[in-house]
Amino acid sequence: MDVWSITNQNAFRNMPVVGVEDGSFQKGITRKAILAAVLLRGVEIESVKVARITVDGLDATKKLTELLNRWEFAAVLLAGVSFAGFNLIDPTVILEKFGKPIIIISREKPDNKAVKRALKKHFKDWEIRWGVFEKLGSVFKVATLADEPPIYVEAVGVGIKSACNLIRALSICGRVPEPIRVARLIARGIS
């Protein structure tokens, strides 16, 4: 049976899922920022790994690949694709390396036109960076909890219905799924 065809939320809650978030930094002052990857099964933390990534660099995909090595997981939840400014994680590279779905979560609706303008204005290699955004699929608005604002989701390597089932099952303490919420607390706490 394909685990992604299951609709029972308890089954999704018991899956090992990685959440990825960055720490705080000061643009122009901080050269490196924390990238935290947290492996959760339900609400229990199984493992935490951190790395330092270059602010506005191009090393986040490589660093995340190193963090994910030797972990057994069913999916990766990214808090967007931009970390430490415009240091991008390419979800398609992570999918190809590990064969597991990558689900991108945004608290605010992505504005890719503004992103493209900013990349063109500030980066000579803007086309390389923009290429990550071009590979992403449609953005879906998802309500995770009643009386909470929606989040915005993009899924790579899994259908949006299955991605939403996972996200809803893991959104326990707020609208953002626990793996990302915990990764954010850890990354910001040690920044």
C-alpha cells in the first residue's frame, strides 16, 4: 500500500518527517546563519542537526543534503526555499538525492514577481537563483486549523492532496506543521 494514499491523519502523525528552518541574521553584518533540520515522529524529536550557511550564498542545498544523510524519513518540510536571505534550497535536488517528497510551506503568499525583481537587482547570478523558483509547481492556499489564517504550500514529488493531509496532521500547536515550528524555535534559539 502506498503510504501517500492513506487519508487517516494518525498514520501521517506517526511518519518520520524533517522540518527545515533558518535562524536569524543581520544582512550586511552576519556572514553565516544557522540552518536547522529536525527529524520528528509526531511531536517527538528524534534528531536535530544544524549547519551554518552563507547569507545570500549558494550553499544551502548542499548543506541540507549533508544534514539529511543517514536519516530515515518520509518527507521534508521546508519553510520556503529562501534561507539566510537568498541562499536557496532546490527541492528538486533534494527529491532526486533522497527520493522523498519535499513540501514547501509559506506563512505568507509567495510573490514571485517581487522575488524575481529583487534577484535581478541584487545578484549577478540571478538566473541561477531564479531557476529554483521556476522548477516549483503551483501554490495552494491551505487552511490547517479552524480560526487560523491559511498557509501556502508547494509540493514536489507528491500530490497536493497527500501533502495537505500530512500538513494538517502535523499542524497541532498552530497553523504551521510541528517539524517546521520546532526547527524554527531551535534555529532562532541558537542564532
